[in-house]
Amino acid sequence: MDSQQTRPFRIVIAGAGLVGLTAAHILHHAHIDFVILEKRGDPAPKVGSVMTIWPQTSRIFQQLRLSEVLDPLMESLRTSMVISGDDSHTIDVSDFPSVLEKHHGWGLRILLRTQLVEALYTMLPEEAKSKVLLGKQVDSVYMDEFGVQVTCQDGHTEKGAILIGADGVRSRTRLCMEALRQHKSPHDLDERYQSPYRSTYRVLVSQVEPLPDAPSHIKCDGVNYGAATQYLHGKKVSCFAIYEKLAKPSSKHHRYTDDDKREMLKRWSHLMVMPNYPVQDLKLTGGNIGLYDCEEGFISDWYHGRIVLVGDAVRKLDPRTGMGYNEGVIDLVVLINGIRGTSGVLSPRKVGPTIASLGKTFQDYEKTRTKHVSTVMGISKTFARASAWLSWKDMVMARYLQPYLRLTDLCVAFILDPMIRASPLLNGTREIGQIGD
């Protein structure tokens, strides 16, 4: 490979999903050259349901000047309700989304995933948009002291100083990185590298027509043994989900059919999604019903040499809290802040960073983020098991201890508020929004 001294610093990104497109915006604002390799042919596929945007991500959107377009697409949740999935008896009501907004300037906001992906792509300046290459599936990675070379399945190659793997749960970058570490071919890696996450639940999700007389700006969780519902309702967006415990935890990837979806809807048609409204009363819309396993877990090694991973490639959260994308954004903030401060990255002589200097940057990134992982994973797992109970202990926690001890309020005061306040901002980019005390 050519000496890194003969060309400017450049980052190759695998994956143009939500995290990859957000990386494009951050790098463009940081004046760092990049290219994105995306396996799909459509930059904004019509897949996915509703996204939850947490306050720390709203702060980054403000820094990137994205709020003017994104804010009108989003609406804030005000109330969180927990009901019995059997009879819709009210277990707990909290205004914690409004409390977060009071404390941080933004609360929990929702919008359609398709809208977010399309907006992130279309808002890229034409110069940056031209760097998103579609139909480019990463196949192999070569790395030496001067840089990395990524080869796609169609033979296309891209070179850079760093490869960022933002290619999701089944990350090809992660496999290539681990293969280089172990001096093996990717297909010869142990199963724990091929499928590092495990699923305890599966979830069916769909947009729905608003329920008559249902209050807006609400999140309602219907809790029960082994299955639970979740209903998000605003004036622009209404979405519901059914979570169901698997027969046994599994690390295998399952593909579900339309028959599987119909059977699951029928099986839990009696569960309540709002007071006086069972699943069978819902009218599904959008023609895009999803059914997939809720993978959970995180990997221990986030980087090797010039390769580093972000988002679902390193950590997968249960979707009930809506934290997944938000955590991927903070990965990018910490990582790119570190890259900007690495010797050789912004050198006017265009001398690229060494593997040793990158190693220190990536090590700091991994250390910073893994400290945070245990907290986020704990929140995600606790919330999942407090809704679709796996044991009587989960039931007691959800039905009695949570409302009696006001555990939601305690979680906001001692976990969520400090976590949001401690979330980093992008270096060198002024924040416009006003954050509450």
C-alpha cells in the first residue's frame, strides 16, 4: 500500500445506516475526508418503525445544524403509563419524559425511522453525499503500517487511514477485524465471533391508526408474564409492539414469515395496549410489519490496528428503551473527538497517524464507552424484564415495587439525569440549544 505520507487523512466507513449517516455529518463538519460503503442500493429504505431520540442526541443534532429540519418531524412524549396486559389495570403513571425535557431542554421525542434516515441523507451537502457509495458490500480488509484497504464483493476498493465499522449487528467489519487479529479467515472464526449477541425475546412492530379517545404524547406499556405490549402515540405517529419471550435464549438469527406475524398477532390479540383497548382493536397501517429477535449483548474488543467499531457492531440493546441509535451517536462523538486530537490527523504536512497513536486513541475510546455500557445494558435489561416477565421476581418488581417505591422517579434522578448531563459534545462545534440546570 502507498505510504500514508503521500495522501491526505481519510476515513473509510462501512455502513450507511443511521449511525453511518450521522458519522458523515460529523466528519463533514470536522473537515475530515471520508467515504461510506453501503451494501444496499437504496440510501433510505422503507424499513423500520419508530425511533426515540434522547436529549443527548438532540444536543448533537443542534451542534450539527440538523434541528431545523428534524425538529418538525419529531414530537415529544409527555407521559409514561404502565398497565396490566391482562385487564388494563393502571399500575403506574409517570411524567418522566416531561421531567427530562425540563432538566435538559429536550425530552424523549419520536419520529418514523424512515423519516430520520431520509432526512439525514438528504441534508448531506452534495459533496458529502457523493461520498456515500451504494451497492458496496464489504468483503475483505487489508491493513498495514500505512493504512487500510477495503475490498467490496464487486471488486471495488477504497483506501484510508482508518476503517470505522458502522455496519450493524451482523457486522462484516467486525468479522474481518477479528480475523486479522487471529490470523484466520472470517469464516473460520468461532461461533461466538460469528454471532456474539443473544436473544431472550422477539418483537413484532407496526404503525397503527390512532386509537379513538387515546391521549396523545404518551408511551404505554402493557406488562404480563412472557409477553408485553408497547404503544407510542403522538399526533403525527402511532406505533405499537408486542414482545414475546422465546422458548429459550438463542444466538441464532431467525427470519420470520408473514404467517409467523399473523400467528403472533392472533396469539396475543387479547393483550391490552391502552386502557380498554386490546391488540385486536388496532388497525395496522403502513404495510410494513416487522418481526425480529431482540438481540442483546456487547463485545469485548472494539478495535484492532486501524479498525474500530461503533453502534450495533459493538453493543446491542433491547429496543424497548429506544437507546440503541442514541448510544451509537455518542460512540461517534467520543471516537471522532479522539481522532481529531490524534497526532498526524490534522497535520498540514499530511503525515498520517501511526498505528501506535491510533491505538492510544482507540483504547481511550473503548475505555470511556465500556465504562458506560454496564449502566446502559442494565437499564435496557431491567426495563425489558419488567415488562415481559421471566419470573415471579420480575412480576413483583413491576406490579408492586416499581409503583410503590417510585422507582421510575429514582431512576430519573440518580441514573438518567446524570447520564445525560455527562454525555459529551462534539469538540470544535458550538452548541446552539439551551440546556436546563
